[in-house]
Amino acid sequence: MKIKKCLFPVAGYGTRFLPATKAIPKEMLPIVTKPLIQYGVEEAIKAGIKDMAFVTGRNKRAIEDHFDINYELEDKISDTDKRSLLEGTSQIIKECSFVYKRQIEMLGLGHAILVSQPLIGNEPFAVILPDDLCLGSDLGVIGQMKKLYDEYQCSIVAIEEVPREHAYRYGVIAGKEESKGIFRISDMVEKPSAEAAPSNLAIIGRYVLTPDIFSILEETPSGKNGELQITDALLAQAKKGRVIGYRFEGQRFDCGSIDGFMGATNFVYSEQH
């Protein structure tokens, strides 16, 4: 089956950006003039995906409003030079479909993905965590992974090299490199210490998942803080040789951190001027 849907888990509180995120979703914070979530949607569109699914939470209505028509605003600027500023967003609204489901409790990424099952159905799908802004590739990271899925027909995670002292921030993989940048994963550890990390290859916020991930998540016990980890479910697939790690082309900015957010802003601004 082809990948037609992309999931955006966007229910988190964004506490590292308080007080800005007290009333504004962190995904709506702008990188220059465009909100972070729009970059993620545009990446999915680059990959040929038009069906966007969002797992949201309270105080996230601004995301829904962004991907909708604002008649009053658009009428106000219709005869001005500012009309062009909304053309990109308007085109997205025309060519894509958007569906939303609330995650009532924040119980981890695995739980957010499980909540999305009624939106996704029984088919493979992409996942973009908009906190990870990936730039510098014409195809986009999800587009690269979608092509890889056509070949391997299994779950795929995007990976990159990180300093071992930062391993505690990520899920870290072990595996055999089958061809350049493509690893058959044998093990993965969620947020290990530098000493316990099986490698310096960390999973970042791009996934292609096969639909059996839902039944695996239903059987996966919760971990620390009662959270359901996608890493644990992927490990069950990896033990059957059904997960590929892909060292992607492009540059990633961790926009969940202030340093990464500022780095992305400076990078995008410099590219535009």
C-alpha cells in the first residue's frame, strides 16, 4: 500500500517556551513569518501526501484555525500587496484534507499514535514531529523515507549522529548498515546514558509506520511516568527485522529547544535574504 496520510502529534504543552506557550500552541510559534506546523505540512506535501491527521489537545484550536479560511482577514487584504503573503497557506488549504482528534491525557508519543488509529485506519502512514524542523532537501525527509518504504515495506525511522553525551535525549539504535545510510535495526534504547547507549545514532521526529504498530501498542506496557513509548513498540518490530533506520539528507533543528529554535530562525532568515 502507498503512504497517503501523515500524522502530526501536537498535543504537548510546550513548557520550555513558557510564557509564550501559555495560550499559543508551540507549533504556531513562527520561524521568521511561518508557523512551525506549516513547515511540517509542507514537507508532507513535498512527499506527495495530501491527507493530514492531527492528534491535538486543549488550547490547540489555533492549529485548526490556521488551516482554514479566514474570510474577514482575506477580504481585508484582497486588494492590497499583502494578499500574496497568504497564497502559500491558501494553496495548502485547497489541496489538502485535515482531520483532528484530541488526546485527552498526555501519555507519551506511543499513546498519541495509538489515539490516531481512527484517523489512519489500516494502512501505512508517515509521522512528523514538528518540533524537529528539517531543511535543505528538495524531497524532504519524509519524501526520502517514503521512497525507501516502497523498497523495504516495513517501518522506517529517521536517524542522525549525535554526541554520546546527548544520548539521554533520544531513542538510540543498534543495527547493521546494509547500504550507505540504511541500517537494519536490531535494538533501540529510549533515553540511555552515554555509557549505556548502543551507538551514537539517535531517532529524530520522522517515522514511517506499518499499521500493525497499533496492535503492538495496545499490547505494550506503559513505561516511566505511565507513558507509552513508540520506541518499545518499534523494538517489537525490530526483533523481527522489520525496522529500518535511515540517515537522512538535510539539516535538522530541534525547535523544541530555545537554541534550536533560534538556530532555525537564523538559518531560514539567512536563506531568505
